[in-house]
Amino acid sequence: MYKADEFRYCAPERAVLIGGSAPKGKVPWGNKCPGTKIEIRLKTSLKIALDKRGYAVLTPVQQEVSQPELDNSDLLVSAQTGSGKTVGFGIAIAPNLLPDDAGFGRADAPLGLVIAPTRELAMQVKRELHWLYAEAGVVMASCVGGMDMRDERRALERGAHIVVATPGRLRDHIMRGSIDLSQIRAVVLDEADEMLDLGFAEDLEMILDETPDTRRTLLFSATVPKGITHLAKKYQRDAIRIMTLAEKSQHTDIEYQAIKVGKHDGENAIINVLRYHEAPSAIVFANTRATVGRLTTRLSNRGFSVVCLSGELSQSERSHALQAMRDGRARICVATDVAARGIDLPKLDLVIHAELPSNYETLLHRSGRTGRAGRKGTSVLIVSQNNLRKAERVLKSAKLNAEWGSAPTADQVLAKDHERILEDDVWTRDTNPAHEHMVSKLLDLYGAERVAAAFLETYTQKMSAPEDISEVYEAPPRQPKKTYEDFGESVWLRLEQGRDDGLSPGQVVPMLCKAGGITKTDIGAIRIQGNHSFIELRAPSVDGFFKSVGRDARVEGALVKQLSEAPNIPPADRNRIPERPRGRSHGDAPRRKSNFHPLGDAPKEQRSDRRKSEDRPKHSEKRDFKAKPKRAKDLPEGVVAPFKKKDAKPAPSNSAPKPAARPKSKVRKGASDPSKPMRAPKVGKYNSKKNKARREAAAMAGKGADSKPMRKRT
């Protein structure tokens, strides 16, 4: 049973030393060696592999999963990206795969199974586990989409100790009977939350059902949503939750920046950010394949060494792109979220979000590509003006504090270039003796100033020119809502003019202000009735009003008088528009009754009053058909049958036959009259039945609408 309340926190204050003390001045994990030093026992083969790789100190998550008391426990580990999870679960499953300190025996059915969401992450995990278990003689196999299934099947038939797979391809192998999971001792689900987001829940359940119940199950996930909790309850036994303290302060080694840009300056801002930082490796995230393709083309045209990663690429193309980033042949990778999930690129110091992620989990996974294993990194969000609220919401959900600012301008980028030139270590390095002769020759020919200017020109030609960024104007703050003061003591007036006279409130205010010498602030409520209106006035303005209108107290011919108390006005009818009549309109005519007969005043007969079918006259009797004329063969001899109307009259015997008519010539008889305007031929209707039939027949692979393509006889 899964115990949700059983937690173990990784304490970064203590470090685990591998077989001795850490070397002075250099610690592979973190910027400084933590104070408390705890030595653990590892398999001899793993200790040798870690020493060769340069590991001296384990990360907190690696330390926790390698505790001896957890050798046979199921684990649910949530740690941030880049915390060394791959090596961590490699160390965690070692007691199950290597019960003795000896190495692996002959490879047969797999003993360990690692499932990852993407091909790149699966191949990366395979490489990490291969060097970790190399001294133990491990045989690895992979089952990932995009690779030749026959090669994978042959590798499984030869035998493997550990299999790294993606859910979809592993399910295919299970259905085909290519893999035997009966000997599995440990199962690891890496990036389990991402696999559930991609819709692999049913595949994972089917795979776990095929493994023995005695297996050990380890779930590694950056976040723990409800789906992960359900999976842990169903397939783990007394699982222990391990959570790093870094979850409370996400990505402490990553500096977050949010850049406000104009509507059409997003790509220009990306170019300037890349030029400003000049990171050895950078990754630009987009939400769609189309955006990835457009950004890749734009950056390539501007002189950047760039590759792309998206779902439409084949496995070989993706492998070549990642290898180019690792070799340094490419410096920028434009990718989608799924394609770049879990990949580890060396010296990746900059992450740019060209488009905002939909949720904070995606933001954390994207940014986790940098700031790995103690390195510092920068995550930059490109935020357009219409996405400000969304960016604030995502950052708040992720509990991140970003530094808001504007994109680097062209002058700032050039100033940063000059700063990098001055800080370059080329000025402090010893000069090459082979260059001394050429240096003295250049100084003699051109002088120091010309040589320095030529150096700057050569240096800047290798870089892309920065873009001009338009200034982003801040939206003015919202005006506070107007607060109206209390109207105070008031007096009501009655105006002998109302709605029937065409009066409206918009006419009352200027009329009273002009005649009475008051302002609109002195007028309160206005109630317009049928033939009169009621107006509320401030009490101090009443005397001045009546003094201005004179003795007659008339305003534009309408009498005005003061009321002793507030009028009793019924509530206004908000629905003055009459309801639209339903059904067919009959004008002023009275509605017909239900039994009205349309052809007379007699009532319409009801169903029960109708005559039965046997009482009705026959059809032939009703129509009163006449007898048909007799045929010619039935007439007596000597009587000729009369000709029908449709029959042609016989030609007289002495009339000569008419000559045959000449066929109409298809050639025009003569030239057209130049005085008459030329007329274009009549255009047929495009959607006519004839034209549709012609188009359908032309689209088929034969003649006619019912033809079928020819097939070879077998």
C-alpha cells in the first residue's frame, strides 16, 4: 500500500563521499564541498566506474536512494531536473541486479527495466547506465520508437541484463512476444509525470501487469500529480516518498528573466538575447513545429549555427542534431517541449522561451535543461503585451521570481561585445613565438591603430548584427472609479412635458441648466412620465433657479412648479418593447377557431365524422372514365380506324421528295463587323452537373466516371 504521508527529505548540507575524501579544490557536484561527510558502501564495480568518471561526491538525491535500508523498498522520488536522477536510480537498483559483489553473468532474460517518455531520453539513460555498469559486464538493449524493430528483436533474443524502452515500442514487443519480462527484478519509470501527460497511462499499466509481483518499482518524477499518486497506490508496496529540499525553492541555480516585447518584435528580441549572452550552448523552446521551423530558418539566415528538434524528424536526424550540439558544431537548438524532454546538453547556460508554456510544470521542465549539477544558468521568457497576465500567472504558480525588463538594444549588444573583448584571456596568455615576426611586420606596415581596428573588424564579422527593437510603451494605469458625493437635501420639481411630447433625459439637463442658471451637478434624478416629468434639484439651487426662470416659471414653454414632497412614482417598466408575436402574423384579422373550414363556413369535419373507405366512391366512378376506342384489328371489315392526333398525315403520292438539307458549315462565313462590339463566349456554370461530371471523370485514372485502375493479373 502506498503511504502518502511517509516522506524523506534530501539534506544538501551533508555529502556522501565515495571511497575516501574529496580532492582539494575540486568537487564535481556543487560549488563547494558540504560540511558533513558520510561514507556509504557501493558495489565495487560501481565505485570503480564513478572514480573513472570523476565523481567524488554524490548529489542529495543520489545519497538518499542509495541508503542501505531502502534496498528492497519501492520509492517515489520527486527532484528537480539536473539533480543526477539517472545515476541515482542506477545506484538504487544495483542491490537488486547485483546481489553479490560479482558482476553480471550470462545475459538471458532482462533483470532491470527502465521506461522513459522520449527516444532521446531513453538513449541518454542507456548511455549513462552503460558506463555505470561497465565494470560489471552489463549487456544493454533498447526498445524505442523510430529504430528498426528487427534489430531490437535480435538484440533481445541474444539476451540483455537491462532494457531501456519507451512505452509504445515496449508494448509492441510484448504483444509480439519478443521480450520476456518474467525475470524482472526492478522497474524504473523516469519522468513518469510526462509519460502520463503524453497519454501512456494504459501502456504503463499493461507493462507493469506483465512483470512479476515481487519486483521493485521506482517512480522518478519532477512533479507528483494525481495520476502519479494513483499509479503508485496501484503498483507500489509501502512506497517511500523522497523529496528534495530544492522543491521548496525551485531552481535556485537558475536566474529567471521576463522580457516585455512588442507584438511583432518577438523574433528580434530572441536574436538580441542570444547575441547579448553569447552562451556556448542555448536552447530556444517553441510550442508548435511550425514555429520551430520558422525560428530555425530565421536564425540560420542570420548566421547562427542552429539545429532543430521536433516530432516530425526521424531518429537519425534527431541523433545528428544532438551530436552536433555536443560536439560544438551547433550552438543553438530550437525545440518543442516533448522533443527536448530530459535531454542533457553540455554547457547549456541559456534557455529562451519563445512562446510561453501552458502551465508551470512545463516551465520548470524547460528551464531545467540549464543549471544542472551545480552550474549556473539563465532562463529568459519572451512576453508580448497581450500575454503579460499569463506570464505572471505561470510564474506565480511555479513560485518563481523573475526579473522584468526589456530586450537588449543594439547599442547594449555592441557594448557587451566590447566588454567580452577586453575580458578575453587572450590578452594574458603568452604569445606564440611563431607569430612574432608577423606581428612586428604588421606594426611596421600599418601601425598599432590600424592593426587593432582590423582585429575588431575581423572579430565582429563573425557575429550576427543585432536587431533594432521598438520601444514598449507601458499601458496607462487604470483610472479609479468615480466616487459620487452624497446629493444632500433636495427638492422635487414637476415639468409639464413628458414622453408623449418627445422629451428625454438628455434634453432635460441642458434645458434646465440654460434656463435656470444651474449646472448638471445640481440636478439629481429625472423621472419622465407620459405627459409630465419629475426632476430632483439641490435645495440650495432652487431659489436661484426660480429667480432665473421668472414669474411664469416656464422653461421653453413648459410650466415648472415646486412640489412639497417627493412624488410617488411607480417603478419604471423596463420591458417597454412589446413581445414579438409567435407564429404566423395575421395582422388585425381575428384568429381562426380550431374548427374553421378554409373553403366555407361549415365546421371542419372531425376524424370520427369522416366516412369510411368502403362508403367512398370508387376512383373510376369518381373520374367517370369513358370507354377506350377500339383498336384497328377489332373493327369490322371495310372500316378504317381514324388517325390519332399525334400521327403525321400521309404524304400525297404525286409529291416529289424534298432535297436533303446541306450540313451546316463549322467555319464562319465571313469576318465580323468591326463596328459591332465583340462578345465573349458564354461561360458555363462551374458547378453545373455536366462540369462536375467532367471534373470527376478527369480526376479518375481512366476514361469515364465508372472506370477502375488496371491491375496486373496474378
